[in-house]
Amino acid sequence: MAKVELKKPVVEEISEKIKDAQAVVLVDHRGLTVAQDTELRKKLREEGVTYKVYKNTMMNFAFQGTDFEQLKDLLNGPSAMAVSATDPAAPARVLYEFAKTAKALEIKGGVIEGKFYDAAAMSDIATIPSRDVLLSRLLGSMQSPITNFARVIKQIAEKDGEGTTEEAPAEEAAAEAPAAE
């Protein structure tokens, strides 16, 4: 079997992974222990990110003609690829947090939603909260004025209600007194 025939399925696998990807981040994984690599893969899986080590030439062939072709200059030395089809910031966020404890992991750069970012920009992107966190913050900020308004209305209603309940027995007593005479 020719080498090209052996490589073609790998290139197709990479192409399939990046086809609908919102983000692809390349890292240099040299120096990670097996335990660290296993922990990293687990954290990436929890965020819905696929992570795999491929040969640079295979990735280069798969990236040709896509937005991820911008990564070809980073394909030197050992490279691993983290891909996310759902949350564009997830690979950068997980890799950045993990790199804080595992100094051997080095983020090379990535393409997020068609735009190339170098290693420094990836650290900025990594600080963007997840979509769920952003949505909950938005909902909280929208809910806060409504909640405060509801409290004020309730306090006004209770205040008015207290005034009418105190006046009602006095009015009833006054109404009953003349009738009794």
C-alpha cells in the first residue's frame, strides 16, 4: 500500500473535524506527563472540545483551502490540535487554564471564527467567560430592575393595604355605633 493511501484517511479525519469548527487551537504538548495529558483531555472533553495529536504535514494538507490555512506557519515541532464546533472560546479557555499549572504546555495560536490569533491574543480570548456564563449574567442584569420594581410595588401595596386595614375597623365601628343608638 502506498504512503499516500495511508495518509489520506488521516487527512480526511482532520478535514471532517474542522469542517464545522468554530475554533481550532494548536499547542506544543512536549513535556507533558501522561497524567497531565489525561487530565487535559478530560477537561477538554467536558467542554465539548476534541483534542488530538497529528503530524504537521497531515494538518497542513487538511487545512488547505479552509479558514484554518492561516495556521500553516505554526505547524513546526510537535503539534496537537484542539477543535470546538460549539463554543469558540472553549479550547483557548481550557488550554490557557491548564497551561497555568502545566508549564510544558505551550499555546501556539489558533483560528477562531475565521480570524487568526497568535499565542498572546489566545490568552486574552481565554479570559472570555463561556456562553452560559455570559447568558446568565445578561439574564441577571435584565432581571434585576424588574425584581427591584416588583419589590417597590409590593411595598407600596403592603403600605396601602395596612392603611386600609387599620381604617376599616374604625369605619366599621363608627358605622355600627350610630345604628346601635
